[in-house]
Amino acid sequence: MKQSRKQKNFMQLLILNLIIILTIIACFIYLGRYKVVVVDNIAINIRSGPGVSYDVQTQAKKGDHLTVLSKKNQWYNVRLSDNSTGWVASWLVEQGNANSSTNVDATVNTNGTKLRESGSTDSQVLATLKNGQKVTVTLEQNGWAQVEVGKKEGWINASLLDVTSKTGTNTATTTKGATSIAEATIVLDPGHGGADPGAESTDGKLFEKNMTLSTVKIVKEKLEKLGANVVLTRSSDTFVSLSNIAEISNNAKADAFISFHFDSSENANEASGTTTYYYNDANKNLAADVNKYLAANLPLQNRGYEFADYQVLRENKRPALLLELGYMNNDSDVASIKTKAYQKKIATAVVAGLKDYFK
Ligand SMILES: [Zn+2]
């Protein structure tokens, strides 16, 4: 039987609608399975594995779409627009995270670009740069890029820069050394806590557990400003067992673990100063880097760095240190230890040491 014209039109319309509906469903299934993230920083490193120790194989630029295929230890396995795949630190691409330290090469794209003291148009102009000037981006924050130009350091509006090292074939991005703290997971352990007060001052009023926690909070803040992913073994006055502490570091796949302590000697006021401890020989470099700045920054005597068989280090499979940052039962050491100024100096030193370590 011959279809009427009306019937034929109806059938065509039905098929067309069906196709549209199926396409929409397919899209939803696809989008539901794969999360797509848009790069919001000038550039981020794409690595061959889920961790900062893996080689940089390429970089993704601002505006690039990355399809998230899987997640492992806070790293995303992503597919890039050219269909290659790699790993990116999840905190670099997650929404609301405007921080990224990148160490990428870039060029100024506008004549008369101002290099400023800070990331604001109100801040002092340090230099005026020409179109084509090469710079190294060390940090990006709120649309501003912190850059190194020769020996100068300052801030440039990120829209005035073009990234030049997209392929990551230069030494600045292919070695672990040139990458930064921004991609690293740092586990900080404020020693003792809860029922375990640690060492105490000679007047019995100050406890190690409180000094370690307030110090770690300052270190955390400084590291987060640089874009690092910071994990604390405790953030309040609670007790965490030594084996759990090492486990937190192992589970977080820490790029560095640092345990903070203040010492005690058998008799009051008989010992003074700071010591840096490592367990694995492989962590000697980390110990040297951090201790160098403790020696330079702190008013207390530096007793150097050495091997020690502490459980939080021995059971740690990650690069790990334990710092003894002065003697609780030395009145002169405690006069420093209890001050925010001293704790800030510790934080500055630790951050500087880690910066060197990740270079
Ligand atoms: Zn201790």
C-alpha cells in the first residue's frame, strides 16, 4: 500500500527526532563518564606518571581541554587535544585553585609591558619590557604571573605573556629539577599531640606538642601560597600513632615528609640547638637542602644533619626528614621556640629548603 504524503512526512519527522534524542543521550553518557577540565593557568606540566618525580612529557596551555580518564593519588590521567595521554596534578586543574607554579618559558607579547612589584596594577613598576622579551614564569595567581627576567623578579599581567615552552623539550621543563613545589604533595607532621605532650619547658608550662602544631600551621600556609598540596598528620591537639604517621605519608605519596619536634636533654639547660635527621641515604640531599636554611635562618646553634632510626622515618617510603628545632628544657632555646617570630623563621627555612630540593 502506498503511504500518503502526510504519513511519509510524519515518519521522516519521527526518525529525525529519534536521531536527535539518541545523540543527546549518547552525549550525556559520554559526558557523564568523562570529566573535562579546562586549564586555567598559563601552562601546567603533563607528566608520564602520577607524581612530581615523573618526567614532564609536555605542557597544557591556558584554555586547553583535558579529558580526565582516571584518578590516582590526587593525580588525573588525562587525554590531551592531540589524543596523547599523561598525568596532571589534580589540584592544579581543579576549580577554584588559582595557584600554579610552573617554571615555564614565556615571551612578553606587548610593547611597554610593566614588570611590577606585586600582582596588582597599584604596585610599583620595576621595569618596562619590550615585545618579545623572554621571561620565566615561576608562579601564577589571580591572572598575574610571577616572572624572572634576567636577575629581576616581578609580576606581569598573565594576558601579556605567550608560552614558548609548550613541548617541554627544553631542560627547564624536562628535568625534575626545574619543576616546582606547586605540583608537590608535602606531608607535615607536628610531633606528639593529645595525651602525648612531648618534651616540656623547665617551668612545666610549655609543651612540645603545642609548639610543633603552631609551627606546622605556619609552614602549611607558606607552602600553600606556592601552590603545594599540603597534608597534615594532625591539625588539632590529637594523638596519632607513629605507624599511622608513616602510613599517612605513604598513602599520600608524599613528595616530601617532614616531622617537626623540639628536643629534650637529660638535664635541663645542658644542650642547645637544632638537628636534622634522615633515615634513608637517598634522603641526604633533602636533609642537606633543608638544614642549610635552618643553619642560615635560625638564631640557635645548628648541629647539622645526620642519620637516625626514628619510626616515622624508617617506615616511611617517601622522602622524609625529622627536625629537632631546639631544646624545650633549655630556657634560652625556649625563649625563642615559643615566639611566632622563631616559628616563622623555621617555616621560611623549610620552604626555602624544599624549593631547592624540588629544583
Ligand atoms: Zn618530639
